[in-house]
Amino acid sequence: MTIDTRGVPECTRCGACCFSDAPDYLAVLGVDSERMGRDAERWTESHNGRLYMRLQDGHCGALQITGDGRYLCSIYEKRPDVCRWLERGSGHCRGELKTKSDRARAALVQLRSRETKPQG
């Protein structure tokens, strides 16, 4: 079955799925930790005996937001399965977009405001 992506922005122009305030939002499995190798300690943390992606400023710590409005995963090739399984345009994707796209936009606005402030 083909997923209808009409009305859904490219993943790198959205980033909504990377945002959460719940420390147990992005589960990291053993295979994910192995894939990350030595970087796993940097990108993950334990909660109640389970491993999750580390959050920073309300989003996945591996997310890089650029001033031109892109949301990039800094560990894309090593990202956990939970991120790999989320397909653009799927019901889960559309739910994330509907409930959290404002967070992604707010983070971009904040980044741009920091970039335009005069240094002094």
C-alpha cells in the first residue's frame, strides 16, 4: 500500500516527530545502541532501567535545526528503529504534524532570533 503524502511537508522541513517533553519518548533498543556504537552514551539516557534518546530543549538531542528551516538528524545513519519506522504521511506522522508542528516552528523562530541578535 502506498502512503499518500499530499499535504505533508518533507521530513527535513517539518521535524515535528522529533519534539517531546517526555523523557521516555524515543525508545532505544539494544540493536539501536549497537548501531550507535560509542556515540550511544552521548545521545541516550536511562529512565526506569530503559534507554531513550536524550532530549534537549524539548526535542531529540540529535536534531539539528538550521536557520534556513531544515530539521536534520545528526545521527541519521545510526538513528534508532523508532525513527526508522515512522513513515512520512502515515497516520502517526500526520498525528505528530497536527499536534507538534507548532513546537518545531517555535524552535526555528527562536533559532533565527538568536542568529539575528547583534553581538555585543
